[in-house]
Amino acid sequence: MTTNGRHISWYADPALGAALLTLALVFGMPLLRPVFAGAFPELDRPIYVGDPFWLLLLSHLGLVAASSVAAGVVGIGAGILVTRKAGRSFRGTIETLAAMGQTFPPVAVLAVAVPLIGFGAWPAFIALALYGLLPIIENTVSGLEQVPAAVREAAASSGMTATQVLRDVELPIAAPIILTGVRISVTINIGTAALASTVGAKSLGLPLIVGLNSDNIAYVIQGALLVGALAITVDLAFGRALRYVQRWKVA
Amino acid sequence: MIEFRNVSKRYDGSFAVDDLSFTVAEGAIGVLIGTSGSGKSTALRMVNRLIDPSSGTIHLSGTTVEQLPPVKLRRRIGYVIQSVGLFPHWTVERNIGTVPHLLGWPKAKIRDRVAQLLDLLRLDANAVRHKYPHQLSGGQQQRVGVARALAADPDVLLMDEPFGALDPITRTALQDEIAFIHQQTKKTILLVTHDIEEALKLGDTIALLDRGKLVQAGTPRDLLTAPANDFVRDFFGGANLGLRLLEIETAATVMRPEKRIDGERNEAEAIPASMSLHRALSLMVARGVDRLPVVDDKGAPQGTLHLADLAKR
């Protein structure tokens, strides 16, 4: 990712290129049948056909988006809360809880969630949201703490209300660090969402798991390619957004 | 007018400020001076209620500060701090417009006001207006900080060691700037500093604080010529007392009314009547002369300053 201030035209943006590559893989995978058939001649079905890839992609994205929005809202909210005077005493507790959320491997959370709420997308959503919380809370807290005391004092002494100080000064200054936390969280969750297919949620992990169960290396490669392409696309898009929120730093 | 009436601030039983009474007249510059830990910054920060006093009241042009909600009060008080505290994500223009923006001024009015202030602070509007603070030098940043404090034409200006972090040349330039702005706007200013020369140069009234207590308040001349005790004498005087006395007097006060020096008069060597005697003495030594012609603002001859008269007082 580049962080310099050069303007990048939309058509030269690597994020757009990666997105197009992902779409090409999703819709063009069947065209690669001869390649996979040639590489793995022993396989009867060299291309995964259980579900169309576009459906898996949408479902995967939906799962990541929903869990990340939940983690973002809760995580940024908690980060703001514990950096306010009134919420300072919760800081230890919240950071411990978030750290615990990340200590449990998502697979374990999935395994515990299934007997409680059954198979499907819900246990996956819960596991991903919990898992993504820690980097967002941590970065929100450190981003807000990094706002210089003099800047906060200048804001208050200009006659800004507490809400104005937070909204107009603290959050915009902390935004690059908070967004980096969200980026880490989302990137991790794109990979982890693949595991959600083990509890019956549709995701790009499905070809991977089916392939592993049935010794079909071609399925595994197809799933891995798509998850990888998606992760790269989203990461590059975050890079772009990050350049936007810190444009004042490089001006 | 800013008036402290028996103001104290206690922290865990010890006094940061102890029974301070001090008045800065309308349109004057008051200085709080002292070593670190003397309570001078605490006193200043009680004026805009960043800190609330434990007891006593602070009066501001007729009202006490606790009568106004802090947010409203602070929009009427300009505040300049040593570390400047410009908003790094806002342009110079947006920074200066902070308080007008909060007060809901129309955009065009804010833009005009910003241009006017950049001009007052001798910043090139076209060059800096759209820059971000990190693109400016330290001196420029502090000028923007002063402009921001003045933006909404506040009743009073509070300055907490505003030039402490600047190099000596920039500091002197900004002190001159503040004196000029004060002359132009007649704002009531309360300045905190530990720099004695700065206090003598800018202050109409100076309050010397020590460990939270007021030791002596008065004009620069009072503190230099009639110190209340040895602490004041040592603080202001020391080896430089003579030079400081020269610093607070202008050429106008001791010049002789002779408008010509022995027929030969050099316009270029004339000094303004408002120049401090300290600077005039320095010029005499540098030029190797014992007399300097004195002129007024318009360059009209006023008299002659003699080296011999500097010591007669």
C-alpha cells in the first residue's frame, strides 16, 4: 500500500484491479475446467459445482460485513466509552473481555455456539463479531489517546461541547488508527469466515471444506484462490480509504 | 477587566493558588510571573474555567465567570498556549475560524475575518490559508494560534507562556507583534510567563507569584524600584537591574529638547521616541556615539538622547 499523497486515478487503482480479478475468478472459474482437468486428471469433477461461486461470494461478504459492522459499532463505541471520564473505570474490564474474545480460537467459538443456537449463519456471525472486536477496541483507544493533550485543551477552551470535541477533533484525528484496526479485523474475518462453512453457513470456505473431505485438491485450490483474491481486494480498498482519512497528514 | 478576588485552588490539602487577589484593568496587559509550580498557570486556567477555584471569585467585565456555562464563557475568551494546539486535520483557515464557526457566523464573514487576521499577524494569506499546521514553521504556527484566539473578537485574551517554545528571534518578533496588536485592539490580556524580560516588556501590571501566593503586584517600575522584599529584588533585579530599568523607559522620557546635534544631523541614525533606553544604549555602544537624534512616528525631530542622561535617575 502506498501512503504518499499522490493522487491515484480510479482506473489505475490497484483495488479496482483486484476487484475485477476477483469477479473474473468468480464468474470465469468454469472456463478453467481444462486447466484443472489437466492438472488433476484423476478427478471426476475438477470444478466445484455445489453452489455457484457468486452465491458463495455474496454470502461470504454478507457474513463478514454483518459481523464487522457489529464489531465496529461495539468496538468503537467501547473504545470511546473507556476514554471518557465517566467510562475510564471500565477500561480494564472491557480490554480483558475483548482479549478473551480473541484468545478463543474461532473454531472453538463455533463449536460452543452450535449446540446453543444450532447450525447456520448465526453461530458464525457471533464468532466473527467477537473475534474482530479486539483490534478495533485497541486501535480506537490508542487512536483517541494519541490526540495531543494541547489539541484537546485548545478544543475545549475554544468553547466546543464534549460532543463537538469528540466528533470534530478527536475522532477525525484518530480516524487513521481506528480504520487500521477495522482493516485488521475485517482482513482476519475474511479468512476466518471460510471456517464458518463447517457449521453450515455458506461461504467461500465451502469448496475448501468439501474438497478436503473428498480429497479434491482442485476444489481446495478454487476456494483458496477466491478467499485470497477477496482478502487482497478488501485490503487494498481499505488502503485507499486510509489514504483518504489521513489526507491532511500528507498534504 | 479581569479581577481575581481571594481566589484559592486546593489539591489534596495543598494550595496551588492561595488567596490570590489581582486586577487587570480594562484594555491593559496583566502578567502572572513566577517559577514553575508558582500557580500562575492554574490561576490563568481558572479564568476560562478549565479549572474551577476552590474558593473566591473571578470577575470578568461585570460578571463572575461561574455565572456563564463554560462553553459560552470560553467562546468569549481567546486562549493561546505554549504548545499552540492547532487542530492538525484542519487548514489554517479552518483553524482560525474555529470559534466564529461555533458561533454560527456566515461563511463569507468568517472568510473575511480570517483574511483580516492573517494580515494583522503578517502571514501571507494566499500562501498559508489552505496549508495544514504541520506545513508551517513554529513561529507561523504560533501566529496562527494567536489569530485563532482573536478570531471572534473576544473580550479578553489569555496567554499561557505563548512564546516559550520559540527561538529567541521569533520570540522577540512575536512579542513585538502582541504589543502592536494590543495597541490596535485594546484587548484586556492576561499573560503567564517565567520570562522576566517578556513580563517587563509587555506588562502594564505584573503579579509575582511564589508557591501559590501573590508576593507583589504592581507596574514594572514598582517591581524594579520598590521591591517588597528580597525575593522580589532577587527575582527582578540581580545583576541586570540597571539594564532592566533602561528596558522599561523610552527615549522620550530623558531626551533633551535640542533638535540638532552640532549642526550635523544624520536622518538614518535617528531613533523613534518610543524606543527603549536599553536598545538606545545598545545602539550608542554599537555605533560608538554618545548622542542620538530622536524622532516621532512620522520622522519629525523631537530631541536628542545623551548617554550621560541614561544614568541620571
